[in-house]
Amino acid sequence: MQTDRYISPLSTRYASAEMQYLFSQDFKFRTWRRLWIALARAEKTLGLAITDEQIAELEAHRDDINYAEAEAREREVRHDVMSHVYAYGLQCPKAAGIIHLGATSCYVGDNTDIIILREAAQLVVKKAVQVVRNLSAFADRWKDTPCLGYTHLQPAQLTTVGKRAALWINELLMDIDELEFRLSRLQLLGSKGTTGTQASFLELFGGDEGKIQEMERLIADEMGFAGVVPVSGQTYSRKVDSYFLSALSGIAQSAMKFANDLRIAQSFEELEEPFEKHQIGSSAMPYKRNPMRSERMCALARYVMTDSLNPAFTAGTQWFERTLDDSANKRLSVAEAFLATDAILNIYMNITEGIVVYERVIARRVMEKLPFMATENILMESVKRGGDRQELHEALRVHSHAAAARVKLEGGQNDLLDRITADPLFPLSREELEEMLDPRAFIGCCPSQVTRFLKDTVQPVVDRWGAKETLTAKLEV
């Protein structure tokens, strides 16, 4: 472990190995070589003087990158792409002369970035879908369990524990849909040349534009894309990065909403994130069970939402066919947005595998507020039995405020039912009033809403992404 220099906590504490690999030097430079092979293969197919032996040599050294030679060359020439062309040529002497033929640096650089975007976004979606699976099981289990609903963070009509989970799921589904859309529209840059004119390839193919178009089709097909962008400058539009990071910001927003809801519910002692046997909640207060996972989610979510602004500024400041001030910002903002989103989803998976529900606390808190919520039903039933609606409404208003004052000012129990029973205006017995306080009578369509939602809306998304995969949910620290 290096202790004498800065190391990103995204690497040491938060992001998974699978996401870190996608932004590693290995993945980057191996993809460069795959692109060089695809270019050479396409050029050979279209008649350039490239042999099967040369391509076989390139294939043989696709993954064993000679980093030492590349780094030494870069110190000398100060150009990363040409350093790797040189190093690859040392390993492939027969093919050295045709590596990168006709291409500019962005052929490998930008196409690789697009491939990384695709792979990283797919990993994000897979993890988001796993969270949806976890929350779906939770929602189905607790769809009938009444709990206090809140508007303005004040007790409102009842909902259910499972219905609230359905709200968390629904927002994640919106994010998944957005990323799926972005993935469906993602195209390779292709091989457009220094200013997007493809002049070098027009020269190579003797003025045959049809061969240039076929070359790009062959490259895109080999790299697993349906096509390439129709026009570009030297680079792919930086708006692509902005679109993807905006979608990651959406995931961060949804995760933060969940985490904040859970933190509040944990303060009410209704729900709790997993708490390990030997976990310490506070160095000073041994009894504490702090929601550290949810707090970490919120912290990382703020970072992703803020970071998503970076590509927007970059896209707006690309001068004409390109400028290099995107490079340093891009390699930080895009990578770290994906790594931080990955970390958020790792925590989200971890929490949703073991949310603790305290049913008795939830029931007690419901019953503390339910008499107030039942006043409308009491009013309607009393009117049905001949009472005056306005007179009854005023009586209920007075009794409700008096009962609330007893709870808030005196610390007593809610005695609203006692006050109504004692008031001759209300033609209802105590037994009848208590029958009207069944919490299940106040949850509306929650159970059926959850059932339909899981079946009609959630399941198709889960099916589309297949069976559960082995995904990192273990938290390192």
C-alpha cells in the first residue's frame, strides 16, 4: 500500500473491481489494439496491401502490452498514441508499417472512450436492475403492511411499507430507461481523420468513398456497434458524455431519495439498514446504530450530481473541429462519475439485501395518529345517521386540537376517541369507533397497486436483463 501520495478513495474504498477494470490502463490499451486490428482487417478486405500474416501477428500480441517500451518512448516523443504504435510495432515487426494506417489519434482514443461508455453503462444498468430485484422482493413482502405516509414530512394518510418501496423502484426504472435509451443511440466515431473529412482514407482508397463507408461499417461490426456517427470533427461530440453523465446523475438522485427516506425512517425506528454484529456506530456513544451506508450513498450522490456538470461545459467549449481542453477534464469527470455511481449502487445493493423492518414500532406509530385520520370517516358515518355535517365538523375540529394539545403539551396519550364517545353529537359507540380504526381500511389500493406494478412494469425490465449475476455488493470499508 502506498502511503506517501494521494490515492483516490474511489479505488481504495468505494468502486468495484469490475468497474475499475473498465477504466484501467489494461482495458484502454487492449481496446486500442483491437481497434488497430479491426482497422487493418477492414483495409485489407477493401484491397490495401495488408497480409494475413501481418494481421495474425497483430492478433498474437493483442493483449500482452509491452508497457515499459511504450512508457520509455512517450518520455521521448511526448505522444501517447504514437508511443503505443511504436511499442506494438516492436512486438509485430512484420506489421509495424501498417499499424494505425490512415488514422488519427482519436481513432483509438475516442472509439475506446465510446466502448468504455458502453461497457460501464451496461454494468451500471445491471447493478441498478439488481437493486430493483431486491426492492421488488421487499415491496411484495410488505405491500399489505400499513405505515404512516408523509407530506411535508408531516404525518398524512396511510400508505404501506411495500408501496413506499415501489416509489423507490419506479424512480430507478426511469433511470434504467434513460440509460437504455442512451445505449441504444450510442455509435462509434469510426475513422474520420484529423478534421472529420476522411481525406487520408480518400487518398488510400484512390478516391473511392464507397470503400471508406464500408471500412467504417466493418470496424463498427467488429467492435459490436450498429454503426458510426454520420459526421464529426476530429472527435465524437462531447454531448455524448454529457448525456451519459446526466443519466448517472439521475441514478444518484434516485439513490439519494431512497437513502434519505431510509435515514428518516431509521430515526423513527421503523426501518433500519443492515448493521453488522461487531459494527461500531459511534466512538463515544456505544448504543448508536448510525445509518452509515445511507449517509455514504448521499455523500457520493452529491458528488455525481455535481460532476455531471463537467461534460456540459466541455461540450459547450469545443472550438470548431476540436480543442484539447476537454482531455484533462474528461479523463477525470467521466471516469469518476461512473466509479462513484458504481459505488452508490454497490451500497444500494448491500442495503436492500437486508433492510430491517420493525413492525411493532410501525403499528404503534400508526395507531398514535390514526384517530385523527379517521375523523373524516367518523364525520361521514355520523352524517349518515342524521347528524349535521357542519356542526359535527366543528366538534371534530375542537376535539382533535384538544387531543393533539394533550399529546404535545402534556405528553399524554391520544384521547380523541374518548372525547368523541363522550360527545352526544356523535351517534357511535366506542366499539363502533374502534372498528373504524382498522389500519387496513386506510391504505386504499396500495396492495393491488404494488402487485400490478411489479407484474406489469418491473418484471419486463428484470426479464430483459436476465437472471441475477454475481455483482460486487461487499463494502470494503
